[in-house]
Amino acid sequence: MRMRKEIGRYLCIGDIGREYTVIEYQNFRRYQTLNDPPQDFPTTKECFLSDGRDVNFIDENTFQIVLTDEFVRKVD
């Protein structure tokens, strides 16, 4: 079973000054053996804008909006 948990929400500014909210998710996969309770293990992370558009992670402070190729940076 796959699950996803929000792990971060960042206010960002684009190249032309527009504000965006980037939401970061951690994906988990649940495993269970016959004798043990289920355990969730982290797998990949994904980022999206608050409106659902895909975002690529560039570095700790920079993301790229896939649809427009615009780079957005975290606001301190």
C-alpha cells in the first residue's frame, strides 16, 4: 500500500515576482510480514504547487515549475 504525507509547505517567489506555495510530500510504502505489525518505509519525495501543478526539486531553496520552466525560490 502506498501513502503520502505532507512534509513541507514553502512560500516561494518566481523570476517575475509572483508568489507561489510549493508543497512537498514524502511517499511511503507499507510492508508487513506474517508475524510483525505493518511498517511504513519512506520512498520518494514529490513537490507540487498549491494549484496541483508539478514542480521539480532543484536544490534546498529552488524549484522549477514543470509547465512553464519558471524557477521559484523559497522566501526566508
